[in-house]
Amino acid sequence: MISPGDSHFKRLIWLVKGVFEPAPGTGRIILALCFGFITHTIFAAAVLAMVVAMFFGMSKSIGAVPWPTAAFVNAILVLQFPVTHSFLLSGSGKKWLSGLVPSPHGATLSTSTYAIIASLQLLALFALWTPTGVIWWQAEGWAFYLISALYVASWALLIKASWDAGAEVQSGALGWMSLMRNAKPVFPVMPTTGLFRVIRQPIYVAFALTLWTVPVWTPDQLALAVALTSYCLAAPKLKERRFEKLYGQRFRDYRDNVPYAIPRCASSSTMRPERRVDL
């Protein structure tokens, strides 16, 4: 059995072993495998759509809504992600997620259900966007390779930050893999290692960087970058309120030692693992 304080690698190995050595229960195993397939297929499709669409400055998509109606539809596509995302991370949202799958497995699968919904939202945003057709600037020559390298580096930072926070939670694997073992999901402790030693919100900051390190600039990309960067800077405030309620003085000590989004040249104290992290 794993504990919240175990390393990310040990936790992941334990979960993967459960896929190949599941607890008895044919119906439960089938349900878990179906959720796993759906979760990671949609997750991969959403990430691919996001990477490709932003690389081309949101100038290529399958959205075909006539203008000026397209401006309204695009705005809805942008807003639906942060609004729903914030709701699902609230107490009411967690209860709603747990109720989407009939008992007794709804709570166990909640992280997978959350990942499915979030991935569908991102897939809709980046696949259904209607481009303006206007391209302001496109990098060429050495500038193209430099900016493309920065774009790749931003995504690498996002992957690293997600790993540091708990890859099984971020990807939705924790839910369906825990169900394979017929075990209650064990969430990792409050993240304070890796990139979380440098800033408190590396996932949001890394995602914001992907929005601004693209080789093609259009009105579409600028609107998206401004809207989602604003969300990335503001939304974690709500997350930190939840963390303060959950961890109390331990989180306040962490907050006092580690900057919010901009690194500084100051070492922060190592935080000892205590309680689990909820979504």
C-alpha cells in the first residue's frame, strides 16, 4: 500500500502494478478500464489540439461560424473553460463529480471524471475555434527556431510541474487505477518539491508561458493569451484558500517562503509531508 508521502515514482509504480494485478471483480475492472481508455484518449486529443492550434497562432481550426457571430462563439469557448474548471475544483463541484457515476464508484473515479470533462473543454476550445484569418506576424529563419524551442521548453516545464504535483492526479489516472485495485484514491501531499520549491504555482505559470511563446501571432492568439493568462494569475488564489483551510500553518509557512509566480533568489525551507491533497 502507498502513503501520501511516498515519492511520485513509487506511487505511479504501485498504481500501474494494480492495472496488471487488479482486485477481483469483473464488472468493476471493466468499468475502470473503460474509464482509463476514455480518460487518456480524450486527454491526448486535447493536448494535441492545444499544441498544434497555438503553434499556428489559432489560425488553423475546424470552427466555421460566420462572422461576427464567431466572435461571440469564440468568447464562449474561452470562458467555458475557466468557469467550469473553477466550479469543478470547488466543494460543490467535487460533490457533483462524485455523483456523476452511480455509487459506489463515483468518488473513486472523480479524478478521472474531472480529467475527462477538462479535456473535452480544452478540445472544444482549440478544435472548434473559428479563426479570423488575420496573421499579424510569423517567425522565419532563426527566429522561428528560437521561438519554437521556447515553445517546446514551455511545454516541458508544464510536464515537469504536473509531475511534481502528482502526474496521476493531473492526468486523471488516479481514479481509474485506484478502482482497478478496489482501493480508495490516495492523493499526494501538498506539493513543495521540484518546481514548487521555486514558485507556488508552476503549473499555471508554465501554461501561461505556452500561450506567449508561439511562432505565429494573430488577433485570435492574443485574445486567447490575454484571457487565459489572466485566469492563470487569478484562479490559483482560490486554490490557495482551499490549501490554507486544509493545511493550516504548514501552508502559511510555505506561502511565506515561496513566491507566488515569479521566482526569487531565496532558498525556501523543505516542507515535511503531512496530509493528502484533494483536487
